[in-house]
Amino acid sequence: MALIELQEIRKHYRMGDETVKALDGVTLDIEAGSYAAVLGPSGSGKSTLMHLLGFMDFPTSGTMLFDGDDVSRLSPSKRAWYRANRLGFVFQTFNLLPRLSVLENVRLPLDYARQARNANDLAREALDRVGMSHRIEHRPGQLSGGERQRVAIARALVNQPKLILADEPTGNLDTKNVERVMELFDALVDEGQTLIIVTHDLEVAQHARSIILVRDGHLVGTEEGGHSE
Ligand code: ADP
Ligand code: ADP
């Protein structure tokens, strides 16, 4: 059984008299442990797909299974539960809270999931995994961009998510830090993490082990990526 199964997913938006078909019949399996890059031109439906996978939104029609459970029509509170307990998110702009320390930022998902016990230990462990345990008392503003993204990745890892969704995670990084972040992702996948990344950068996409190609709301192809051992 795949971790996620999308069956004939449609997401249509009403815009006055017109219907925008952001996704128009997407069928896709995401296997546990897989590492996929989502590619496609602007407006093709990548963000819509990521919103559905991230429980931020639900499909107009079609079925989405997560671990075998039908999650196509969950209530907002159930969707929030999946976000807090099953998913990790990494963003282009890091989205760290500037007034909180690194440690406090990383433990936030545990606070949302009301998992207060061991939260500091788990946050320290996650920071250790990304090589940032020497910065726990710093504020995000005291860190470089690459360091901020590693902290954001620690935050995404801290609740041991089944799936990490990364939206243009290297878009604000210089070349050296792009490489570091991608090496970190490679290591996480080697340890069994499932990861989906949206990117415009073909070199970044090369790290993934499969490509999900979106155009005009359709998948025009899924293929094995250029990853070499
Ligand atoms: P991408 O991420 O590939 O740029 P999107 O998923 O953002 O593409 O958008 C796909 C299509 O759906 C576009 O035509 C976009 O304008 C439209 N769209 C996305 N979100 C909305 C919305 N909330 N309301 C109306 N149209 C939307
Ligand atoms: P990197 O090691 O990711 O290439 P830099 O060379 O930009 O990062 O930064 C080196 C060190 O300087 C980092 O450890 C970081 O903590 C610190 N630093 C970077 N930017 C700032 C800043 N705006 N304020 C305080 N410290 C900073």
C-alpha cells in the first residue's frame, strides 16, 4: 500500500462565470520512502497539488488516501491534526518566528500537537541531525540563510512526520547552501524519510529519485530521476 494514493483528483475554482481547473484528473501513488520532485511551468497546478497533499485544502472530486484512510473530505480540525502529527513543511522563506529562539521554533510543531513531554529533547535531537545544535539559543535573525533553512528542516522533522513537503526550499539560498540542504535531504531519504519537493531548479530536482511533471492540471509524466548512488 502506498503512503498516499490520489485517485482522479480534481480541484476546480469558480471565478465568476468561469471554472479554473487547477487540477483535472490526477492519479498518483506516493510510496513510503520515496523522494519526488514536482516540476512544471507556472500556473500548472504544482501549488494546488502541494496544498492537497499538505491537508491545506481538499479536492473538488476524487479520492485521497493517506496510509489507507480516506482523507478526501476531512473536517478542518482533522486536517489540522494530520498537519501537526503526520507532516512536516519546509518553505522557501523559512517561516521561522523571529522572536523565538531556535529551540523554541523547532519545538513548535510539538506544542501544536500538544506533545509537551520531551519536547526540548526531541527539538535538540532534530537540531543535532541538521548540524545546528550549537545555535539553540540564537534568534533566527542571528543566523545565515543556510542556517535558517537547516533550523526549518529540524522543525519539519521534529514530529517524525510520515511525509515532508518542501516548497522551493532552496529558492533563497546561495550555491553552497543549496548543496548543503540537498545533501541533508539525501541523508534523510537514506534514513527512510518520504520527501516531496517543488522546485524550478533542475539541479535540485536531480537529487530526487522520481519526477512528477505537471502541466495544465494534468500529470504529463512521472519518471525515475537522475539520482545516482
Ligand atoms: P503553480 O503552483 O504550478 O504555479 P497553481 O496550483 O498555483 O500553479 O495554479 C494552478 C491554476 O489554478 C492557475 O491557473 C491558478 O491561477 C489557479 N488557482 C490557484 N489557486 C486559485 C484560487 N485560490 N482561486 C482561483 N484560481 C486559483
Ligand atoms: P554560512 O556558514 O551558512 O555560509 P555565513 O558565512 O553567512 O553562513 O555566516 C557565518 C556565521 O555568521 C554564521 O555562523 C552565522 O551564525 C553568523 N551570521 C550570519 N548572518 C548573521 C547576522 N545577520 N547576524 C548575526 N550573525 C550572523
